[in-house]
Amino acid sequence: VANTVALEVDYASDITFCGTCHLACAAERLHADKPELVDFWAQWCPYCRRIAPAFDKVGEQYADTLIAGKINYDEEPQLIQRFGIDTIPTLMLFKSGEVIGSVVAPGSKAAIETFIRETLAQ
């Protein structure tokens, strides 16, 4: 998916988002003008796989207004701990480097869109 980025972390700095494959360049993007929608997921999680197409579609649909990315639960244990993720999928919305909202196991594309809209309106 062109507008969804995977994430990689540089643990010495803030989280940053980069390119298309890994979460290593986090600081610049989290402080970007666009909000960041992050999906904490795992390949072994059936619900994560079920909601992934909806998440990807939201990432494509809202590419002009937000950045969508995914963090693999098994590959980034420090981030999982840092953000207190205990249930997946968990979506977090960041703005100016701060978590402004989260939702666990959204039921549909519409639920993801509602979460984004309501969280950004606060």
C-alpha cells in the first residue's frame, strides 16, 4: 500500500516514521504537520489481519491529511512497552509527537474513520 508505512525505531531519539519498510526515522515525521495513525499489529493475530484492509484503505483515503503506519508487535517490544500496548490491534493517533487518542480492535473502516474524526476534533 503506497501510503502506509511500516515503522522502525531509533531508541535514542523520539519515534520517527520513515519510507516504506521500517520504523527508524521517527522523530522528523512525528513532529510533522500531519497527524500519524499507527496500527500496532501482529501476523499471528487473526483480528489484526481482518482489519488490515480497512486500515490500509483509510491510509490511502486520508493520505493528504495523515500518515498511516504499522508497528509489528513481535518486532518492536520496546515500543509495545513504551506505549503500554496489551491488546492488539491497537490504533494510536499522534499529533506533534504526542499520543492524542487510541482505540482497540476497531470494528470497521467506518469505526477507524470515526475514531480519527472525533480524536482530531478534541
